[in-house]
Amino acid sequence: MEYENLLTKGALRAIMNNEEVNEPVFQILGLRKITAVGANVKYRLTISDGQHLTSFTMLASQLHSMILSRELNEFAIVKIKHHIISKLTDHSKEKNQFIILKDLVVMVPGNVVSSKIGDPKPIIDNSGHTVANKIYASVNVTPTMQIENLLTKGALRAIMNNEEVNKPVFQVLGIRKITDAGVNSKHRLLISDGQNLNSFAMLVTQLNSMILSGELTEFSIVKIKDHIISNLTYHSEGNKQVIILIDLVVIVPGNVVLSKIGDPKPIVNNSGYMVTNRMSTSVDVPPTTGNDNLLTERSI
């Protein structure tokens, strides 16, 4: 089924311009609980019409049961039966106009769709800011603490110890082309789990289109759906075990996150050198340098 044809393309831009849109159909790209402890629970959503996305969306409390029952989940396609626009204050302490979803029906469950439809982008004004109903916003898709909670802390250390880790979530801190062969070019990535980072990660060539299209960029939050460990030789660093990223999905675009999350450090052994899958190296950067951006400063 062509799920993309179900979406009401252009609806988000129209709503952001305060135009009337009757029962638009969107895809849910994220649901985050954002309320502080002790307060009434609130959920902030990232929704897409296939062309654009916005995180300035809240779910009315009477619909929370749809999340708790898992009827409403990531990637679900929904028809909005009723919505209003309301001015709310987000974590940046600025007032922004939010879409409040008062009534909706799930047309296709998220576990059936199973992936993002199309390549939706934030609505950008002429000044390069993300637009929230004509009010400029520098906020993330979710509050900063919520984004940090997405990362699978400790996953890189576990992988380096050859432990099984199921669909970890990382942040991409750098992308570097190491061979130039058009669509078959090879890219080396610097990834972080919020605690540790690793520049010994490679993207399979089948995913190069995500870089070429701008979907996968610096600061993106990604879920790794499949990976393997492989021995590769780097000319200045010898034989290394490298994480090969076979399949992934972008959870939060880099141009929305905009910065490094936390203060991740290289994994080091007792001798003070960076570890790559239980293999220590005495080249380049011992941890005492405090150099986080290994990818851009290391020769491959």
C-alpha cells in the first residue's frame, strides 16, 4: 500500500499559517513524555505530513490512553478529527503556538508502517529558523533532557566487549568520506551513546543516500536496527574492529538537535589508551587530551 499517498501534504505549512485544514492525515514520528515529576502528564509529538514535520504538537489528556494502550505509537498514520492552536511556553521559556490534538483516529498502526514516510523537513523561514506558527523557535524536537534520555548509555562499551545490544540509539557527531567513489563512497562516522564515543564506525554503501539527501547529518539521533563487527585495516592505525552500520533510522534530525548531547569520552583501558573492541591502540589520542572530536582530527 502507498502509505505516502494517505498523508495530507502541505497541511502543516497551512496550519502554521493559521489556515483551515479539515481532518488532515499525518504520520507520528515521535512521542515524548515531557512533564516534570509531580505534574500532570503531558505528551509532545513530532508529526509529519510527508513534506514537513513539526514538534510543536501536544496531545490532549483525554487521548493519553491511546499511548498507554500502544494504539498510538511511533510511525502510526493518524487522521486528526479535531485540533486547536494554543500558545504555550516550552523549555526555552519562549511562547510558541502549538497544535493541540483533541481527537484523532489511527488509520494504520505504527508497527505496520514501521518506518518514516518520505523525507519531511522542518518548516524554515527566510532567516533559517524553524517556524512554529510564524513564531521563531530554537527548541529541539523534545526538551534537551528528553533527547538525552533517548540515547542507549553504555551501549558502545557493551559492543566493544562483544556483548549483544538490541537496536541501540546513538548520536552522530561526525561524518567523514574516506573513499570517493560516487554512490559507492565509504563514510566513517563518529558516534556517541551519551557516555562514550567511537570513531571506528562505518556506514554500508546502501545507506549513502541518507547522507546525500541530507537526512543523516551531524548531531542526528539514530536507532541502529542492524549492525555487525568487522576487522578492517586503517593505514595509520593498523587492524581494528569496526562497527558496521547496516540499517538505521533517524529519530531526530541533526538540524533540530543542533549540538552534541552530554560530554561523551573515548572508551579507555587501564593503560590510558582508546579501546576498540578490546583492542588497545597507542596511536593518536590518549584520553588525557580531552579531545572529543576524534573523527575530524584523525587521519584515516
